[in-house]
Amino acid sequence: RSGDGSIRVERVKGRIELRTGDGSVRASGVSGQLTIATGDGSVTVDEAEGDLDIDTGDGSVSVAGKLGSVKLHTSDGSITFRAESGTSMKDDWTMTTGDGGVAIFLPSDFAAQLDAHTGDGSIRNDLQIENKTGDEERRTLRGKLGAGGKTLRIRTGDGGIRLRVS
């Protein structure tokens, strides 16, 4: 816990809670159940395994790893998410930003029900999606990735969404 200032964590396993009022958070090589909250600061998580819950009031979020449960939220900032090969959803995932773009990189064999929407921006998709539905403005995209399964919900109020193969 930090009132003001950055937090850095490396190679930790178990239940981890990191909170800061004003400062960035960086975690690398973490596994288990990770919860991160910051009022004002970016969050970067690399080489993560397990469950992840990130909430920042103002800052970008960047995540890479092999995760089972994912909740990413920033009120003002971009989101970049890279799922490693072998990633499998054990719960529904949510990735939400009020103001910023979202870039998602998924393995070609990733399975989920996709539900993506941007209030002001467009969706660019390079993934194989079955049963696609959406709108003419390219602001909404829904469909099945791979075998389908849990829901991958992506929302941005103001920004584009980019879906790519990792």
C-alpha cells in the first residue's frame, strides 16, 4: 500500500493486493490472485499467471500473461492486453475504459464469446470470428472465437478497439 509513489513487484506468488493513491504500479513474474488499484497512475503487468483485477482512475493499463480471470478498468487511459499461448478463460472477462483505445492480442486457438463496443471510435478485427453481428458504423462486434465459451466483454466510451492474433 502506498499513498503517493510507485509500486514495483517481481516474482511473487499467492494473493497479492497493491494499492496506491497517486503512482504507477509495475508487476512482473507474478502468479496467483492479483488485485491492483490506483487513483492516478498507469499499471503494467508482465508474465502474469492466475487471476487479475485492475482498477485505475486515470492511467493506462498494459497486461501480458496466461490468465484465467481478467477484470481491467481505467476511467481515462488505454488498455493493451496480450494473452500467452495456452490461455483459457475460467470466468467471463471484462476490459473497460471510459476514454482510450483498447488493443487485444489473442492466440489463434483462443475460445470465447466476444462482445465488443466503442461509443466513439471503430473496431478493427484480425481474428477469426464466427456468427459475427455488429453495426454499420463498426462500433459493435459480437461473435464466437474458436469453440466459444465464456464472454470476453470489451468497452470503451471514446476510442478504437483493435483485435489481433498474438
